[in-house]
Amino acid sequence: MSTRPPPLPPHVPPAAAAPRGWWQRHWKWALPVVVVGVFAILVACAAGLLFALRGTMMGSDVYRDAMARAVAHPGLVAALGEPVEAGFMPMGSISRSNEDGGSGRADLVIGLSGPRGEGHLVATADRRLGAWTWESLVFVPEGGGVDDAILIAGEHEPVEHHAAPAP
């Protein structure tokens, strides 16, 4: 009697691996592209907001009149030299309301520079019945004190309307 081993099971080929998806094949370069893309979108939104805010402030009557008076003031031009240039971004706030015929308040600090020095133009204006008037418009040279300040517009002087500069 011969003992035979049982027959071998039939040969079944191994199951094919499921195909890998796009993300599994390309994640090493796609992930950094997504992160950089999201970062670029956030930076672009912040820059857009900054330039919109800058344009709004620089387009206001208060800012335009302050700059027109500053570059025309002989004491300020003597202190800074010509040309007098404004800094990139004015700091402060301008608020307006249509209540009571038009009210508002503007508090701005505008950086100014020229060939001989630099400083800050401090502008404060009030709006009543739709008309802006200066509370004060003062230039303070960099490193200077109250004694070095130059008064450009005094209290209750009207803020003049200036046409927007051509682009």
C-alpha cells in the first residue's frame, strides 16, 4: 500500500493590488503646492485689504488737504527740503456718518520725508453738517519736541476739497 500525499490545491494567482489613487501617487509634490497656494491666497487678500484701506484714507478730503497744506507750507519745506514725500501708509482713522446732516472725525498721522529730514504730520479734523474743519494740523520733526512743532492749520479752519491726483 502506498501512501500518496493529497493533491496540491490548484494554483491561484495572487490578487492584484488595488490601483493607487491620484493623491497616493502625487502627494509628495501636491501637498507643498497646496500649502504654498493657500499661503499665497492669504497674502494676496491681506495685501488687497491693505491697499484698499490705504486708497480710502489717501482719497479722503482730510488727507488731501493736509498734504496740500504741508507741501505748500514754507516752514515745513525749509525743515525737510524739496520734494516733500508722504510715507506709504497713513496711520489713524476716519469715521463718517450721515446722521445730523453729516458728522465724523478724522485722526491721522502721516509720515513725511525730504532730503533734509523726516517727521510726522498729525492731522485732526471734525465733520459737522457735512463740512470738515481742522482741529489741528501740526508737523512734528523726527526727534523734535513740542517746541520744534510747526502749526500748519489752526482750529476751525475749513478743510478744502482737492481733486484726486491723476493716476
